[in-house]
Amino acid sequence: MYDVVLLSMAEPEGGCCGAGGCGDGHGDGHSDAPRPRVPVLHCADALRAAGARVETVVACSDAEIDQVLSRLDGPAREDGLTWPDADSKTRLVIAVTDDGQLRHVLRRLVRRYAPAPSKRPAELPAGRTVPDLPAVAVLPVDAGAADFAAQLGLPRQPAEVAAAVLGDRSRRLDLLRHDGGSVTLDGVLLAGSTEDGQPVQWAGRVEVDDAVLTDGAEPLLAVAVANGSGATLLDGLPLLTSVDPADGVIDVAVAVPVRHKPLFGAPRLRIEVRRARGRAVSVTPRDTEVPFADDGVSGELTRKRSWWVEPAAWAVYIR
């Protein structure tokens, strides 16, 4: 039977790391989001009832997350690399209050197992910089949230999550890495707005593989860099309509305001959406800081950033 670690990043009674905490730049550690106490306890009870050995861990720092992840390590290798154990009897359940917390754990997994380019082993999959990361189970604290787990159709109730993590089925998914050192699971929307919600125009160069979607000389309203479908709407406008998180490519869209002069009547502003798909994308803002939301985590882009896809790099347990 399996050893199962139930990992959360929020104290059950409102301690060290609230939703969005633990140093991923997505919150100050305080939130009105539901706390994980009840779903974690219910999931632990279901796991124990099925015969699993269960430990619950509240991680308040990267070091504590890394200590949990170390239990997924494989045997020592001659090349000195830390590598995941493909036959591990330890399984991990991550209790999350938002997508940013799930992303944070995946970022730590990547940092743990990604070899330096100079130490790339022969068995690393082609087109990848990381090995097959261990599968994880996702336990949403809010069972009704419209999060990435909901997009994937993953089990959401504690008993269902327990059954999935003790089963033998998993689904491998693509992972986006970027040159800022983090990862993206769902997607990034780069767009600004005024205090009353009106879109702000900005300029930047957007390249997908060898294709240039915009050269930076025209105004933009938004750029979507997507692995899933959660970051593809601009004020109700679907920038991308069909995104598969397991197809091995990144979906990208740019929204360009275009002034249209009809034969009769006043000029009107319409939005032109250009789309492309590829293995890598770069966005270079011009003379401005561009607000963005990356897996729900807010920030500002001030220089060129490049994302690339790691096909089938991570996995989730499914029913």
C-alpha cells in the first residue's frame, strides 16, 4: 500500500501561509479563501479507510515544500543527478486554494529535477529540459471553483481525490517554462485596464517560433499565451477557442485594435485577433510595463520574456 503525503500551503487555523503565500509572488499570505482543514481531513480519512499510510504537512516555505518533494526522489545515480523515482510507493496530494499554489509546487518540482544543460542525461526525453515529473493529485479546497483542475475534469471531492491517488490512472500534461525561472500550467494574459475597467493600449513584439504576430509598431490590447483555456478571454472576447493542455504546443493570440471606416457612418473600432501555435513564444514590451496574470498570479512585464513548452512533463491522477 502507498504512503500518501497531503501537502497544503495554508495553516488550518489561519497561520503562516494563506492562499497565494509561500513566496511565489502571488499574495501577502492573507486571504478570505476557504481554508483546507475540512477537505484535507476528509481526504485523509478516506485514504486511511482504503489502507494507505497518511501524513499531512503544512508547508510555510520553499524548504518545507522541498522536504516533502524529496520523498519522491529515486535512488542515487552515478552522474549525481537528483531524479524522480518511477516506482515510488509515495504519492502526493496537493491541497490548493488557487492555481498559483499548484503552480508553486510544480515550480519546486522542476527546480528539483531539471538538470543543468551541461549534465543533460541521455534518457531525458527529446525536446525536454526536465524528466517525467511524478504524478500528483489535486485537492481543491473550494470544490466549486472555476480553476485549472475543473478545466481538466479532475475529481474534486475528498473521497474522489483519495480514490484517484490510490488508483493506477494518470494523465500527462504539458508544462510551460519561461526564462524568468518559473512555470505556467494554464496560461498568461497580458493586458492592462484603467480604474473603470477600460482596456489600455500598449505595444510590443510577439513572436511564435519563426512567425511574428506583431512587430511592436502597432498598438495592442492583449496577448494570451495559453496551455489551457483559463487565460483566453478579454472582456468577454474569446482570444482562443480551442486549447489542449496535452498537444505539445503553445497557443498564442494577440488582440489588435483596428479603426474601421465604413462606407457610411462614423469610423468604428474593432478588434482583430491573430493566432498562432508553436513550441516557443516571446513577448517584448516597448517603453511600458505591461500588467499580466499568470495562472492567476499578477505581475508586470518590463522586459522580453520567452516561454517554451515541455510536452507531457507533468501528470495528474485521474479516476
